Amino acid sequence: MRPQRLLAVFSAGLMILLAAAALSAAAQARQVQSGMVFEHGSVRLLVTDGLDFLPSLLKDGSALSFAEVQSTGRPSFYAVFGGLEVTEFVADWSALKTEEVDEPGLGRGVRYTISASAGQYGARLYAPIEVGLNLSITFYKAFPSVVFSNAVFRNDG
């Protein structure tokens, strides 16, 4: 094989290895019995079916967390309408959306959008209400130890 061709084959192989390494460092999500686990860099985030966040740090394959091991029963994001706390959200994992993002100042990353809904009933002074929630969790390659989140509530009736 000629030196130029050998160099081209070596360069192509190196590019494939670099691309594979970049993909393996990307955020990952997997469903578990109690919700969904998101991992990126040294961060693991369990989002329960009720939208409680249980964060931990990864080191040598083990997770270290200073948070409660079990859900607190109250979601990390909730709304208050006329004094009534709407907390009974249930995630719809079948509607989980994943998209690659590239934002100025933050760079490239992966955003997961979770759809959830809550119906609050049984409060004597309040009419039943339905509230929807889109919860975004974003991991950026430039910030491997940070989780960015955003919640958008909507009145579903």
C-alpha cells in the first residue's frame, strides 16, 4: 500500500474512533421501574414518574447522592393556582422527545422533553382542574457536570 493511501486509511480510522468517543460521551436515557434515568458525564439524574428529581454523581461506576434515596412525594416542579398546589403530575414516558441542540454560549447538547399531566380533585373549595407540563432537561457537552431544566405549565381544563 502506498504511503498516501495508508495515511488516508489511518486518518479515516482515527475520525471514526473520535466520532465513536464523542457519541459515547453523549447524554443517555433509560427507563427504570420508577421513572427514567438520565446520565451525562459525571451526572446521573433519576426523574420519577411523579417528576421528583433524584440527582447523583458518578465515580468509578458508582453513584453518590446527598439527596433522599426515595421520592419525597412532591415533584421538583409544581404550580400553585389560587392557593391550591398542583403536585400530582404523572409523566408520560411514551411521549418522551429527544433532540440535539446547539445554542449560542452553551454549545451542542441533547434535550429531553417530558410531557406530564395532573388532575387535582377533592379540594372542597376548588373546582377540579387539569394542568399539563412540558419539562425539558438539557445536557451540554461543554458542561458535563450540569443539568439544565425548564418547566412550562399549561391549563388543560
